[in-house]
Amino acid sequence: MKLLKFFLRDKVFIIAFSLALLSLFFVSPRVEQLKAININVLVIMFSLMISVAGLTEANFFSKIAIFITSKFFTIRYIGLVIVLSTFFLGMLVTNDAVLLTLVPFTLFVMRQTKEERYALTIVILQTFAANMGSALTPMGDPQNIYLYQYYDLGFFEFMGATFPITLSAFFLIMVTTYFLLPNTFIKPVMVDPKLDKKKIIVESIIFLFVILLILRIVSPFVTIGVAIILSLVFYPHLFKKPDYLLLFTFVSFFIFTYNLSSWTVLTDFMAKFLNTPQSVYFTGLLSSQFLSNVPASILLSTFTDKIYWRYLLQSVNVGAMGSLIASLASLITFKFVIREFPNQSKTYILTYSVIGIIYIILLTCIVFIANQ
């Protein structure tokens, strides 16, 4: 019963699993379906989840954020520092991990400084910062990890496509933060969390091997071996931390999209439809709003030729700023808002949506100018 509840708690997984199961009625099970599962993607995500969970427990991210914010004494500049920290940390670890760590930190800082009324604004901008900062690198978010591996891209080739988005979003988010927050003096943050240096070293080793795998210097078996052995020896409780349902969701979508690719009529139709930069970009952008950008990436990549990889990658990253479900990481923030500010959920959704739509329009223009 507990196992059943575990699987039923994630609607995205239920949908993905149901689609994979349904597709097996039309395409008979065979070994090739297992080969369609991208092991590199799963290993990167699992190992990264373990590493980030350990670094979070060691107060690594909190220490950095508190050290930086303690140097500033106005709500505007503390807000800017928090948003900046979220933006740049998102480049190194996944956007959901950054938000899980730094949104509670933001709420804590706002309570400590008696400025809770600005928490909602900062949290909204943090969410955009996490999504756009993480857009830069292959390990920044799940859809990047997947597309980087699926299209067999080079590290700097990948970042060449995402850099215009991230750079432009950086200025948009900083300007928005500057004008939405007042330059009023506040009580400084005086908390100093204790670092677990041993845990930082162990988890940094795992993180290093994730980077080496992304750069294709080591095999996935080496990386997963290091992650499992170090965790078993030093911190076995960390095996409870990864989002296993997200990993199972990826497996389900791998099987589903492989089966879809076996339907000649569908692949011929989609190939004719997704045959221009504009059609690929706007299909990815709109699909992200309803499916979320991770499933949209896996589904559309099946039908998108490699010559259009840049537009698919850019669309699902820009699309992360649309609806609340466009990025699964955005839902993490919303859950905190519902819990801490239950009466302001409508205000949050409205503000988030308006700013997000403005950003999408501006970044879409920049994408097509940069790609010319």
C-alpha cells in the first residue's frame, strides 16, 4: 500500500507511465525499447541529486547565501543578492535543487529582517532566476541534461545556444528586481550556519564525476559507481533524497517516445510539421505550457531533426517562464507560497504570469535575432 501511494503521488509520473503502458498495446515489447532508455541522463540526474542533497545538508549553499547577504543592509540589495545567488547556483546544480534550498532561506531572511511583505516578490524573481540561470549549462535542469545527451552536443556548442537566453534574462531579472524592491534599510542577518567539511568533500567528489561524465571523460558506470560507493560508505541516508519518481518518469517517456517513433504515419506527419526553426521553436514553447518543458523536450526531440536542436533547446528553456506547470521547478516555489502565504496564492499566480509573459516575448525576439 505504501509503495502504491508513493507512485500515485506524482501526477506527471502517472501520465508518463500510462502513456508508456498504452503505447505497448500498439507496439509489442522488445529489447530495443530498453535500449531507448538513456542511461547517461539517468546517471547524471541520480548522482547530481545525491551530491546536491549532501551539500545542502552540509549547509554549503546556505553558508554562501548568508555570507553574501550579510554584507548588505537594504531590501533592494539583499533581494538582488538572493536572486543573483539563485541565478548562478542554478548553472551548477539543477533548478529544482536550488529552489528547494534557497526559497526556504529567503523566507527565513525575510522573517529575520521583519520584511515578510517583500518575500513574495523575491521568491517569484528567484524562480525566474533559477530557471534562466540553469538554462545555460547541460547540468542546469533535466531537459538540458536530456537534450545534451540525445543530440550528442559538445559542451561549448550547447552553451553557445543558451548563452543569449541566459545573458538577456540576467539583465531582465536584475532590472526587475531593482525596480520592484525599495532601497530601505533593514536589520542585518546575523545567523552563521556550521559547515560539515567532510560531507562537502565527499559530495564534491561525486559532483566532480558528474561533470566528468557530462564532458564525456568518464563512463556512466564509473560515475554511478562513485556515487553509490561513497554514499554507502559515508552517508547511506542520502539514498532517500533523490526524486525517484522523476527518474521513473524519464524512463516512461523514453519508452513512450520510442514507441511513437515506430509509427511511420505519425513520424512522417511530425517531420513535415517540425521542419522550420519557427515551427520547432513555437511548438516547444507552447507544449511546455501544457506538458511542462521536460516531457515536451523528450516528446518533441523524437520528431525534431538535429539541424533544429538549437531551437528546441531554446524554446523549452524560454518556455519555463510561462505557466506554473511549464517548469516543474516552478511548482516547488508555489508549494512554499501556498504553505507560507495561503491568502496570496492568486496574487502570486497573477504576478508570476504577467512577468513571465513579458519575459517570454522579449526573450523570443532575442532568440531569433541571435540565431540569424
